[in-house]
Amino acid sequence: MAGREDISASGQGSSAAAGGPGADGEGLPLAHVRSTPWRGWIWSVPLAAIILVGFLILRTWVLAGPVVHVTFADASGLNPRGTGVFCRGVQVGQLERVALTDHGKQVVATLSMDGSAVPFLRQGTRFFIQQPDLLAGNLAGLISGPTIVMLPGKGPPSRRFRGLLHAPSLTPSGPGKIVELTVRRLGSLQRGAPVLYHGLTTGNVLGWSYDPHHNLIDLRVFIRKPFDQRITPHTRFWRVGGLGLKTLAGGMHFAVPPLGILLTGGIAFAQFHSDLGPGTGLPKLYPSRSAARYADLSQGVRFVAMFRGSAGYLRPGAPVLFHGWRVGEVQSATFRYSRKLRGMSTSATLVLAPQRFGLSGKKNNPAHLSALISRLVSRGLRAHITQSNLILGGHVVSLSVTGRRTSVKMASIGGLPVLPTSRGASLGAILASINHIAAKINAIPIQKIGNNVEHLSAGAASLANSRRIRHIIAHLDRTLANIQAMTTHSRGHVAATVIEIQRAASQAAQLMETMRHIAGGSYASQQSVRGLIAELTRMARAIRSLANYLDAHPNALLMGRPK
């Protein structure tokens, strides 16, 4: 303070010396010191920063969730500080680090969870890695990578879990009914794929499991209310989602499903009037609506049909048609050598449904169907292979009745009746017939026949131009002229000769009548036999004389007896 006072004094002296106001006697300026009310408040800024940091640290320490450890069989692309933990679409944690276990066969993922996830960290909670999938519509995952999904469960609190590499079965999202289906091939079906009824989304696919005993896949499908009331013994399920191309009478029909179903697949169901009979297990997921509609055909009566040669690609499940109606299907088809046909043949096992032939009630049984088919065979029933469409259609088996009664009876192979067959009008049969006709045409010696025809033509031309033929033709011409002249000259005499012959025939008829009368008459009539014999003798002489004259003059028949 002393220094400050000295400075002030010197300043005041300078000001005074200058002779200005506020100057001391020496003319030096004087400094004026004032006190401010903001003295010491400058320290409030760092103090506020320290308080804020402490609050954040306290809040983080109080609100921070626990750290859990999840053991996975494989890291599968997990990225520390980049992979989040989600529960029902909400992020509830973050992956901190990934490390191998001591034996190196598994990995342990350390997850930093939010405080909101603490009530759900129980022993029944499951964690799984969800990989990005374009077919499932998860486009964002292609950029961010895989995520860890938490499914809350029940049980005592826990901080260590065993994770899954794939999503487990989903849980129903509300009241409804769970239906289990069987399928041999999963295809493009995804968890969560929609289940449709008349185009409406009525549920989803919960998940599946593999049945090693039957080599089948068991699907779990959830149907929510009120659509679960449509699940009856007549309900059938089939796949949807693929591109469809059908050939109809009016042309081709191309079906394109919605993009979501095209990517994830889907299932549809409906009721059909035909009954499948008593169930033998879980309902079946059919590959198409047509297969579901005609599912009852597989429970009919089996027959065997032997087709000569190759029948093309006759697949199991191909329809059997009778007058255009589907009455059965092909159960199996094999290509083998047939001793009866003495060549290669296609043996097909056909299944025909009795109800498709109008047999119902007590007649809906194999015995009545076999009797009906036997009667149709006696009327000309034949099986042949055709194509539903000549170019694009598949092979089908058609049954047709010719209407001609035959004595053919159905034989039996392996206890199954054999249907008689004939060649159909399929593209393969047409090509085979064309090839057969072409082979026969090729076997004809056309060149040799042409050479022979050429030689015959040359010989005929040479013969026609020869002198002898011309002489013969001239002689025939003269002969015809003579015959014509003779006929013209004798035209008047022929009528008289014919009249004489008719008179002789009439007399002979009278003579025969007289002889018949004599042979059947009385004794008196028979006394004139000697006279009759004399008359016959004279008549015979006259006939002999006429014959001798005609023998000497045969032209009398045409020209008559000269006068």
C-alpha cells in the first residue's frame, strides 16, 4: 500500500506541476482508486464447472446399469463399442469387449447394461446374435453389423448368461392359438413370417424344430383371435410367396406376391370340403394351394399302369384326369424293363379317390371303386400320358373310355390291379410317331423305285413307237369296223331268232307241266305215255337238227336263217 500511495503522491505532484486540475504542486497527475461490487465472483465459473462434473459423475454412478457376461460359441462379427444390445427394438446396453475363455473354445462378451434393464436380468433371460438378413428386410443391419437381442425371462437375478447364435422361437403376441405343422423342407420361411387367411395377416411363424425320428421339421404357427376359430379338421395350410405362372384357358396368368412375403415367405390356410379321414399325426404344410386342395386324393385306391417306352418326366403328385376332372394322382413312377412288353416301360402307381367318381356313403370304399373301374375297363377304359399344355405343361395321366366293349380283364402285379394303357397325344408321343414314320420312309428304296419307273417309261415309249404296235392298232381298227358293220346288217334278224328261242322255251315249259301232271294223275292219264314219248322223240330230233344247223351256221344267231 505504501508503494501505491507513493505513486499516487507522485502523480498528484506531476498534475499539480502541470497546473491542471487534480495535480499536485509539482504538476504530476493523481490516480483515483475505486472499489467494485463484483470483486471475487470470477471464481464462480470454475466452481460451477466442478459442480457440474461432480453431478454428472454422481448421476452416472447412481444411474449406471450393471455389467453382465454372456458366453457365446462364436463372436460372429461382434464389434466392441459398436454393437448394441436391444430388447423389443429399444437399445438397453452396449457391447464393451469380447474375449476368449481360458480353454479357447468359446467367447465371453461383456455387456454394459442400462439401469432400465436391471429388472429383466434373470436366469430365464436369453441373449442371441441377430445377423443382418436381406431376406428378412433388415437392411440397416447390412451397415451397422450384427446386434445382440435380449429376450426377458423369469427367475432369480443373474449376471452371467449363455447366449445363442440364432434366434429362439418367438412367443405369441396376444390371445390366439398355436398350431404345429410338419414339413420336409423349410425353404425361405423365416421366423415372424406372416400367416394369411383370405389375404389378411392373422398371425406369424414362431419357430421350428427338427424331428430326427421322422426326418421332418416341426413348425410352430400362431393364429390370433378371432381367426383361430377357423382352424377345423377341414383346414389345410400351404406355402405362399413364390412367383407363379399358370396356363389357363384364357391364356397365361402371372402371380406376383407382395415384396415382404416374397422376401420372408409366408403361410396361408383355408377350409376345404373334402375330408382327409382320421389324422395320422400333425397337419402337413403343402407346397401350394392346389396340393392342399387335392390332398384327399392321396388316400384313395392304388392301381398300376404300364406305359410302353419312356413316359417323360412323370413326377409323383402329377394329376390323374378322367374326362377333364382330377380323380387321383401319381404316387410313384419308375423306368424299367418289362418282359410282357418286351422292352423298356414306365411303371406308374396311381392313386384314385372313390369320392371323385361319385361314390359316397357306404360305397366310398376300395371294393366299390375297383368294381367300377373293372366295368369301365370292359367298356374300353384306357390310361395314357398327355401334357396339360403341349409346350409348357407337365405330364399328366388321362383316363378315357372308347365305348367299345372288350373282353380285356385287369391283371394284377404285386397285389395291385393293372390298368390297360394306350399311347397318348403328348409331345413326346407325337415326336416318337413322327420319328417312326420317318424311319419307315427312310426304309423305302425310293431311288430304286425311281430307276425302275424310269426304265418302264423308256420301255413303254419304245414299245409305243414301234412298227408292230402301229400294225396291231390298225388291225384292231379294221376289226372293230367289221363288227360294227355286221351288227348293223344283222339288227333285223336278231329279233326273229330271239322270238323263236322264246317260243321253244315256252313249249318246253308246257311239256314239263304236262309231265308233272301225268306223274301225279290217274291210271287213265298214264295210258297216253307212249304217245307222249313219241312226241318227245320228234321234239328231240327237231332240237338236234336245230343244233346241227347252228353248229354249221353259227352266224344264224346274229343274222337269222337266210331266206
